Amino acid sequence: MADQINGNVDHIQRFDFDEDDVYANEETTASERRDEMENKEEESTGGDFREVKCYRVSVVSLVLLCLLLLAIIISVAIKGTLQQFMNNNLTQEKDQLKTAITILTQEKEQLQTENNNLTQEKDQLQATISHLNKLWGWKSFGSSLYYIYSDKKSWADSKQHCMDLGAHLVIIDSQEEQEFILERIKTRAWIGLSDLETEGVWKWVDGNNLGKPRFWMQGEPNDQDGGEDCVEIIASQKPLASWKDHVCGITKNYICEI
């Protein structure tokens, strides 16, 4: 009987021990569950933070990419605009050059036409001069006509007669003209040179001062006796030394030029 009682006591004691263990196990399990939940919350929070961080990085990258794309588009647009502007300018300059070339071509053609007309007029004038030479004895040299009068007049009367004809006493501008005249005169003749206005200042009848060439005889002009103010050309002298001043009132042959 005693043994049975002791056995029951031991059983009760073991049962009590096991119940404590159960409580302890339950407490341990609850603590582990809390820790597990906290870990899950931490993992969840960390995961959300990483997701937000990745999202922000993606947004920033996308914005930068858009800005880069926008910059490229603007650059291309500006380049295209500049190219178009340059092309327009080149086109305008090309058109202006074409217009200028057209105008110059037209002006060239007009000048060519005028030149042809002048050439024809010159040929007609030359033909007229030749005809006059044959009819009335005028001699042509260059663009001028000359008539050597055999009747004698004073220098002033000779000048007036030439003017009445629409001509003037001859004005000698070159050595060729001087030689041309000397080949056609046989004696002395008045030319259109004098210092009647101012002593020593020789002028042609057109008002121009005597320049070069000059074809004075040696020692001339000398204004002998103070009254030699008009110039004659002498056939017997050297071609380049045949001018002499003489008294204007003496009558001589004379040469008109037109």
C-alpha cells in the first residue's frame, strides 16, 4: 500500500515537472515567434527601402536619359536650322551672282553693239572724208581734214577764214602730224600758234598752251624787233625744226584743219 502511494507521488511529481516544461516551452515558442515576426518586419521594411531606392535610381536615370535625348534633339534642330540658314544665304548669293552675270552680259552685248555702230560710223566717216578729198582737195590725217590755201592772208584773216569754214588754223599735236603737213606745203604757211595775249606765252587757237612736241628753228622764237607774235611753218627747213615767229600782219599761205 505504501509502495503504491509512493508510486503515485512520484507520478504526480513527474507530471508537475512535465507541466513546467510545457510552460517553459510555450514561453520559448512565443518568444521565438515574436523574434521571427520582428525579423520578418525588418526584412519587409528593408525590402521596401531597397525597392524605393531602386525606384528612385530608375526615375533619376530616366530623367537624365530624357534630358540627354532632349539635348540631342535641340542640338540636331539647331544644326538643321543653321544649315538651312546657310543654304538659304548661299542660294540668295548664287541668285545674286546669276543676276549680276546676266546684267553684265547684257551690258557687254550693248557695248558690243555700240562699238559695232561706232565702227560703222567711223567707216562711213572715213568714206565721206575720202570722197571730200577727191571733190575739194581736203587731205585727211588721223581723224582730221586739212586744206592748204595758196592765197595769202594775214594771220588774223587766215584764222577768221578757217573759222568761217567751221575749221581752225592748224594745231600740230605730234611729230607725225608735223611731217604730214611739211610733205604737202611748198613754201611758208601760217599755223594756229601765237603769243598775242601774253608775250612769251604761246597758245594755240583753241586756247591751250603750247606743250610738247615743239618744232622751233634754231634761235626761234626770237621776237625780232619786238613784233613777231605769230608762227609760220617753213617747208624748206628740217621737219623737226621748221617753226618761226613772224609779224602777224604779213600775208602768207595758211592751213585750215577740221
